[in-house]
Amino acid sequence: MLAAAGGYVAWYGAWELRVLHGGAGVNPVVSAAGRVQEWLATRAEAVGLTGLALALAALITAALLVTRYDSRQAPPATEDRTTDHEKEKK
């Protein structure tokens, strides 16, 4: 996800530099990203602040539950059964 976001930022930066220097202003990647942004903004506005807060709370709860479940599935840590006398030799 981070690589995709970084790639888009680099693409957008190169496009913006071309536009500032008189190049063509139409770019399919930038146009598609603008449509996605508009779609997300429209959905966020329709859901409202309460809906977004509830969705965030649900995601945090799910992450906590998954983390708790994963920690219960982990094998128990092995105990160090080395005696004090053996530790002194090392």
C-alpha cells in the first residue's frame, strides 16, 4: 500500500511539473484518482461524522480482537531450564 501511494505521489509530481512547464494537462492516472477521491468524499459526506466514527470504532475493535485471538494461538514460551550453576560456567 505504501509503495502504491508513493508511486502515485511521484506520478502526480511529474505530471504537475509538466503542466507547470506548459505540457498537456490531461493524464488518465490523475483523472482516475480524482474520480476516486470525489467518490470517497461523496460517500463520507453521505455517512456523516457519526457513521465514520462508528466505522473507525468497528475497525479498532476488530483489530483488537484479532490481536487478542492471535496471542492466544501462539505457542507457549519455552522456559529456560538452565540451572544457576550451569549459567555461571558460561
